[in-house]
Amino acid sequence: MSFWNHRVIHRYYEENDTHSYQIHEVYYEKNGSIEDWTESAMEPFGERPSELREDIRHFIKAIQNRY
């Protein structure tokens, strides 16, 4: 693994024709191709308010890069 970031993952559930959008950590190879991503969606987290704020900024960036 070379680097990672937060990305919006879209899932379509054919059985009930619904969609969901969640933020996951995505891991990349050195060449930029996707290596893996977290199975479960991420939640904003921080041990201090400033860390939580920074994590939320990463989530917002993931949404802005998607749409």
C-alpha cells in the first residue's frame, strides 16, 4: 500500500431498488490503482475537537471530489 484517502462508495441494492452512499477508507497501490477499501463505512473521529474537525474536513473533501 502506498497511500489512502476517504472516498464516497455507492451501493445499489437490487432486491429493493435502493441506493446508499457512505464514506470508506480506500487504499491504493504505488501506481494509483485501488488496492482495497474498508468493509464498513467510516465515522468521523477525533481524540480532541480539532482532530474531529479535521476528520470531518476529509469527509467533505471526499464528497466534493465525487460530485
